[in-house]
Amino acid sequence: MSRSVLLGSLPSFIHVTAFGLLTCALTRPNVSTALIGGVIWAFIDILWELSCANHQAWLRFVYRLLGIDSVPTCTYDRWDILASIIGAVMTTCIVWLTLKIHSFYSSRAQEQQQ
């Protein structure tokens, strides 16, 4: 995998990871919320990426039904799909690690108080 492929897919990775973490921050943060949030945002990104695969044929159809003339442009890249999936996994890992660290320091603080 070349460097340009990695840099080109970085926005998809960042989008899924950032919005997955934001979803956890707005709800009760736990591993299952992180997993669900990551999967939802990855699904949205993958759906958008797949809409680009056929020159946005289905998206153009929906826009035409709604009476909208201009369709946002995009290009299909299979690496963006992989980056979105990795972003969902990374969201779950970050939340899991954060909760473990928080639990560790909370238990040490309780031990020191006793």
C-alpha cells in the first residue's frame, strides 16, 4: 500500500473515529456504545462510498425525485471502505483503553484514601 493511498483514505478513517468518539461522549461511554457508534458511522461512510461506485446512479435518481439538480461529486475508493472499518475498530479500542485507564486510576485513588 503506497503512501498516497494511506493519505487519501485518512479522512475516512478520521471521520469514523472522530464521530464514533463524539457519539460516545454524548452518550454513556462504554465499549458497546463505542462499537455501535463506530459501526453506524462506518456504515454511513461506506454507504456514501458505495454511492460513488456507479457514478452515483442511485443518488442521482433520488436527487431527481426530490427535484434537486446538482449531486455532490465523489470518487469511489475501496481503501476508504477499509479505512472506515478500521476507524470503527479504533473507536472501540480507544474507548476500551480509556475506560481501563480510568478504572485503574480510580481504584488506586480509592486505595490511597483508605
